Amino acid sequence: MNTENNNAIEVIKLKKQFGDFVAVNEVSFSVHTGEIFGLLGPNGAGKTTLIRMMTTLTPPTSGKAVVGGHDVVSDADGVRHAIGVIPQALTSDPELTARENMAIHAKLYGLTSAERQRLIPSLLESVGLTEFADKLVGSFSGGMRPRLEIARGLVHSPKILFLDEPTTGLDPVSRTAVWEMINKLKESAGLTILLTTHYMDEADRLCDRIAIVDHGLLAALDTPTRLKDSVPGTDIVKAEFDNPPANWNAALEKLDGVSTVTAQDGVTHIASNSGPLTVGALMDLAREHHVGVRRVSVQGTTLDDVFLYYTGRQLREAASETLRRDLSHLYK
Amino acid sequence: MKFQRIFAIIERDMRKFFRSPALMMSSMIFPLMQLIVLGYAFGGKIKGIKIAVVDEDRSAASRDVRQRFDAIVAGPQTMKIEDYNSLSDAETDLRTGFVRAVVYIPVDFSRRMEEGNRPRIAFIEDNTDNFVTSELLTRMQSLVQDINQGLNPFQPGQRLAVAAPRLNPLVDLQIVEVYPYIEYIKYLLSGSIAMSIFIVAMIGGGITFIDDKSRGLHEGYLVTPIKKSELILGLIFSGAFKGLMAGTTITLIGGLIAGISRLWDPVRLVYLGMVLTTTSVAMLSFMFLLMVRVSDPLVPRAIFGVLNTLLYFPSGAIYPIEGFPVWLRWISYIDPFTYAVHGLKALLLKDAGFQAIYSDVLILIGFSVVLVGLSVAFFRRQI
């Protein structure tokens, strides 16, 4: 472990190219020891490729990644001993019981019988699966399987845990349970956790720091609070107008306290130092220009606004764009 | 290399295997069915072939010939005789399939016999079925030989082609059979045993491996410190163990069905174990090398039949390799099935010792070493 600069992971100009397609383009960041670090971005942004390079599953095209003090290329075995990985695809064997899955994984890490006897029951207990320990994993509900994956990923007491979209496809109750477990792990085991997600609320609630990834590039990196503060204006006023004139957005930008105005899907996002004052001024301006106001709301800056600010589009828009790209061959 | 990791992979596979007995059943049902159906279908003596006899001579000599046919009908029952009055009717029925051959005794048969002027009997055959043709020809040659040697008509229980010439022959051929008569089901057994191991290799080593890969299960192992060689050896050994279980079961059940004598001889069982073990490892290594770069679950299913044909038939399991054209012989030389079948036949049909199988065992071991080496070289540890 690299303790000198207190970084568990160092990623320097890491790049992955598949033919002409650049999945990850010279991304650099550091993950501090003991923090929960989130890679936030839509599907296809390059998050999984990044995590696969850091976990030695995919060789980088260029650049460098040092995980737990070990280079992912020259000391891949050292990396594998230092990390626990919960891949996006659930990788526990459905034909084996939870305990058997844990035991076989423990043996692959060379744990002795005594260590297995001690660790497996306590890990299963920590993820609330003690009573299901001897049940086949194939019979587990959607929420139980990720918990088992997390327990299995911790069986060799790693220093760093990688979670690739740990709550994708889970119902809200299961998602909350996984979030609580990740928080508990960080506090009790002092783990460094790197997770990828495309859920804003997940990143906001769990992560100490967030890196926004889009099109294989790092768009921004900071704590959720600082990222939100970095968006001009402390409040976002969202309004929908009837028949606004051509220069309407420019007129809105001239209002007191307003820093930026962007329009998305017929909704105008106005970043402002004071939401309520901007709403009053906005209503006056609308009356003056005979513009109808269909809806108006004020909210504090969210990560969605951060994503919009740094990438020029909303996360859901990016996701649907990725989907369109993935399915484009169907329309040829 | 850490054996604990290899054993972990073996343990995982064996636990999964014992939870799905369908694999074991399916790997045994097909070879057993094949053994029983093919063994009895091809193994039986051909009986009741319809023969038309047209006797235009109607003499004592022609009645003697006719009597000899009746003796065959009463004895080995190879033929059923239908008397016809006209050759053209008989030929019509031959062409329409009502009879398989026509024996024609011409009107001058007895006269020529008395004159010693090469009396002739015509044998007109439907030669579209080699098995029937071959059996009929053997009977006819034996019958004519008996007439020439002045033997009495064939009696039930009497052996054919008894070498007891009336005149001193130039060469007296004595035939000594080393082994008792081998029924076809016994001949087929070795191939069925090898087939059961092949099916386990195909399902356990091919289909399950690719399915696990496509379900992402392998990703879970690839992020651990397991080495390529450990993962491959674990998968091959677990598959080979399953193959050994299937092969042993078919050896014992098939051996009982086929009536292999002294099946429980402990020394022979040890030798059988050696051949079955090396065959299983070789088959799994072969399958693993084929599948090492495959990720589409449809591929092993699609090539199942192709591989079966390409490995099973050229192995000498159902027909001797000596009868193959050169290109097919080359396939049989590089086919692990060939050495498995050869070793198993030596043990099951000839009750031979280690000397008869050691070359097969060595070739199968060499085969496995090369294939495992190639599999390790070609296996991609990264995605």
C-alpha cells in the first residue's frame, strides 16, 4: 500500500482503445485511502472499462495505474491480492450455496481452513445472510445476491474494494440495504471503496468524492458538495413557459443573481444566487412580455445539475444517447 | 502453482455436477442406447432371406440341390425358399424386392453332370445390400463346395465348410480362431465407453464451460490470484473425473449387457482404469483447447454433432481402420478416440495385459500434455 501520499489508487493518463473506439481517454485521478470514491456516468461512458483496467481484467492501451501500491501491468498478482472485486455481472455460482461460494473463493486466495471457519460465518452475518448460508444461491432474491457478492469479495480481507454498479436492477429497498452495507464497511473495516454508478442519488449519498466520466473522459472530480458549489448559482429555478420570445433566455440571464440559463426538453434551468428572488423577478418579466408561466420550482443544486453543467447534457439524455448508439445497427 | 486453487476449481465443478444428475444420466443414456440398439441390430445372424428357386431340370440331381437349400432352411435358417416355375417371374420378383436372390437350375443341369461337362447353377442376386449379399454368397459357395466334394446335405448343428475333401487337395487350410466368437455388441462396447467420456467432455468441458463464461462466472475467478494453468488444470481434472465416472459406469453396465467374461477381474479393472483415466484427461484437454477462445454458448452446441462424427467413426469403434481411405486414416491417427478404442478392445475382447495397452496409454498421456500446454498458451486471462 502506498502510504506515502495516502493514495490507495493512482491512475495516470490511463487509456483503452478498442480498434478505432477510445473507451477511456487518458484519464488521471487518485483515490485516497479510506474513502468511498465514485465514478459517475451514463452507460457506455467508460466506467466499467476503467474498473476492469484497475482490477487487471483488461490491459490498458497506455498510461499507468497503481492499485494498493502495485502496478496493474507489471505486478498484476500483487493487485489481485490487495483488492476485492464485485463485477457488474453477478459472478457467484447459482448452483452452489452461499457458504460454498465463499469457501471456494477463499481457497483461491489461499486462506487456511481455520481462517475460512472464522471469516465466512462472520462475513455472512455482516451481510445478513447467516440463515441463508446453506441455501443455493440460485434461490436468492435480487437483493440477496449483491450482498453475497460483497461478502465474497471481502473474504480475503482486501484493502480496496471495487464495486461495479452494485445496485443496478435492484428495487429501492434492496438498494438502500446495499448502501447501508457499503457505509458500514467503510466505517468498520476502514476499506477504500471505488464504485461506479449511473445513479445520482447513489453517488450523492455514498461517495466522499465523485469523478464524472463521460465519453471516456474525466469531466470533473471533487466532493459532492464542492461539485454542487462549483455550479454557478446556489439554487436552480426550473420553469416552463408558453410562447417565450426569441431572446427570452438572454432576458432571463440579465435578472439579478442569475448566472446561467440552459434549456432542456422544454424546461428552462436558471442558476441563481437566490431562487425565491429570481422567481419574483421572473414572474414580473413574464407579465411584462406577456409570456405564460406554466410551472416554476426552486431547488438546491443537485448532481444532475452538476452533470449538466460539466457535460452539457443531462445524465438520462446521455444514457439514451448511449442506448441509441448501441442499437444503431438495428436501424441500418 | 498452488494445488489448493486447482482443488478449489475441482471442488466447485464436482459440487455442481452432483447437484445436476441430468448430466451424468445424459452422458450415459446415449452410449448405452447406442450399444444396445446398434449392438443387437448389427450383431445378429441374418435369417429368413427370401430366395426364389427355379428348377427347370426337375431331375434327381436338381432335387439334390433343392434338398441342400431345404437343409439350410431347417438349419441356420439363413434363407426362405420360394419355388418358381419361370425364370422371368422370379426375376420380376427380384427386381420388385419380393425375393433377394434367384437360384436357377437350367434344363441341362443333370445332363452336364452326367457328362462331367461343368454343370451350372445360376445365382442372380440383388446386390444392393452388402450384408445380405455377403451372407448369401458364403452360403452358396459352401453349398457348391459341398456338392463338388460329394458331401451330404447340411445337417442342423453341423459346421459349414468342413475341410474334408474327397480328393487330396494341393493346400489344406486350417483355420484357428484365437478368441471365441465376438458378437457385434461386444465389438461396439469399447466405442460406447469412449462415447460416454466424449459426451461428458462435450457437456462438462464444452457447454458448461462456455455457459459459465457467458454468465460472467469466470470473471469472478479471474479477479483472484488464480493462474491460467491452475484454472485450466482444475477444469480439465474435474471434467476428467466426471468422464472417468461415466466411462466406468458404461464399462460395467455395458460389459454386463454385452456379456464380457471375467468382467470383475481386478487386474483387468486396474488396466481399464488406466485407459479410462488417460482417455478422460485427453478428451477433456482436447475439448478445452477447442473451446479456449470460444465465448458464444451456441458454438459448442452447434459443433457437437460434427465432433461426434469426426471423432467416433474414424476411431475404429464400429468398423476397422484398415478399411478406411488414406485421408480418413490420418484423422484416426490424431483422434484420441482411436487409442481409447484400441486399448479398451484389447482389454475387453482379448483380455490382454499391460503390454497391449501401454502404447495407447502413453499416446493419450502425450496427447494430454501437448493439449494442456496449448490450452494454457491460448487461454486469455484478461477480458
